[in-house]
Amino acid sequence: MNAFDEVLSFLQEPLGTFPDRSAKWLLSNTDNLQGLLEIIGSDLVDALDFSKVQRVNTTFIADNLREQESDLVFLLPFRDADETEVMIYILLEHQSTVDPAMGFRLLFYMVQIWDQQRQKWVSENVPKREWQFRPIIPVVFYTGEQVWQTLPSLETLMDVPGPLVRFIPRFETLFLGVKAESDANLLKTERPFGWLMTLLKQEMADTDVFISVLERLGVHLGTLSDAERASWKQAIYYLYLFIFYRRSDAERDALEAIVSKHRKSLRLSEEEATLMQSLAERYLEQGIQQGIEQGIEQGIEQGIEQGIEQGIEQGARQTSIESTIAILNQRFPNSDVTEVRAILEAIRDIDRLKHLNLQASIATSLTDFQEHLDR
């Protein structure tokens, strides 16, 4: 699947899945994976052979936790005499609050990875003396707003006397808390990933602040070497998607001006630039088309013309409502939005629904959103 087809596939999913899907999409790109490690594990980067990285298509997250978190697993050689295989386990954490049980969760998932190896050896009758478990580098990619005061560990979950501390399993975790990380640290890597993180960091910022970060990125794009430009195409697609899902039309205009200025140096064809700009329209067309189809079905009894008209309105309203609910569920996972949905369903004004959709993205709490809902 090419880059643009992958982008279009985002538009087939609910809005609330964007943080998880986009993070997986970015980090499945070897260049971005290396960029992440250059930010939080620079001492390891030269020893890891990213040219031979493999994505392990499995997850160790239980079904009942999939909406809260997800993971990525990679396998690649460590540059030693034996080309030791090492696994990078990335836990993607998008909840807005800190989870004090993170240390336990990481250990639990790591043990499952090792147990998967063990089961394979058992099924293949490999003698136990030949078992060699792969080392695992655990990584937490956290995009929430709350700041972690301490890194994940089991010790934070135990209150034990000093002599017993040595019996607590210990391991280091590489941690990136995007919202709390300094721009200087994010930009330690010269790859697009660090620049994208400076924008994700400003997810809740005012428009003026966000546009200023975009413009700083635009200046950087003008300094790229030929070798660096090739890696930016996916990053530009991501920015369009990010602004469409999480920000405003004014910022999209600023991005379009930057892309237009650097289109040739980024090796974007005119067709690709046009397709990028049409992402939002394609999504809205999809919602309207769904409404038309529903309306046609209703039109069998009510009259085709009337049914299509109602379908267009219904599709636009439903798209906006589902988008708002998805955003609220993702941002405030511990809150019940049932009452909010009922109120939204009763609103007929599509412009009012669009305004509330934007408020869902910037509200500081569900209560804050409800205050806007009551106005």
C-alpha cells in the first residue's frame, strides 16, 4: 500500500482512533523508529542495525484493554560479535492521566513475549540448554497531558522495608512523554519524527502558538539537504491528518502555504499536493455519501428526492456527532458521555454541532465541554 492509500485508509476509521493509528503508522516507518530511539536512547542507536528491523505482527494487549492502549513490537540485530537479536517493545499510551501501574503492565507484556518464545521452542522440541531469550528494550510513548514525576517501575507499587528491595524485579524503561519534553530534546534527532513531535506537543495550544511552530518547521524545510527531503513525504501527510483531526481550518491554510512553497524540494507532485489538500473534503464526502445511502433507503417509502435530502443532512449530523463522542471518549476515558450523546442527538443545527466538535478537542474536562453544550 502506498503512502496516499494508507492516508485514505485513515478516513475509513472513526475519528477517535487517530492517536493510536497515527502513532503506529509513524513508528512502523524505520526512519521514525530510529528517530524515537535517538531522542530517548541515543546511547543504543549506533549498536542497533535499523537496516534489518522487522515488525512483529502481534499484540500482547488483552481485548478488554485495547481501547486504552496498544503496542508495537520490533525485532532487529544488535551489532555485536554474534549479531544478537533484540526486541523493542513500544507501549502506546494516549490516556490523559498517569497510570501508576505502568511498571507492572510492562513487565507483564515482556513476560508474554518471552513466553511466546518458550512455546515455540517447546513446539519445536528445542532442548532447554539451547534456550536463549531475546533481550527486550521496553519503550513507553506517552501523549497525555499529565506529567510523569517518576518513570515506570515496580518499586513505585510496593512499600517494602529496605532489606526486601533487592527482591523486586528491576528493568530500565525508555520513556517519551511528548507533551512535557523540551523542543531541544525532541529535535536531537535530525529526522522528521522530532519535528512532528514538537507539533503534537502543541495539540492543545492556541492557534497563534500552533501556527508559529508550523512556521518554524517551514523554515527548517528550506534548509534540508537532498538526502533528507526524501524522508519528509510521510511527515507531511501526517501533518495534514493531524490538523484535520485535531486542529482548525486556519492552521490547515498555514500548512498548505508551507507545502506549496516547498513542494518541489520535497519532491511532491502537483497531484500529491492536491490530494493532501483534499483529505478533509474526502472525509466529509464519505459522511455525506453514507447519509445519501441511508436516505435512499428511507426514500423507498417517503420518496427518493426527499430521502436523499434528508440523508445528506443526516450523514453530516451523524458524522459530526460520532466525531465529538469519539474525541471525548479518547480524551476523558474515565467519564460517562452517555448524557452528552443524547443532547447532541437532539441538536438539529449542523453548524452548532461543528462548533461543539471543535470544543471537544480543546476542552480541559468533560465538565468544561458540558458548559459549552449548555450555552
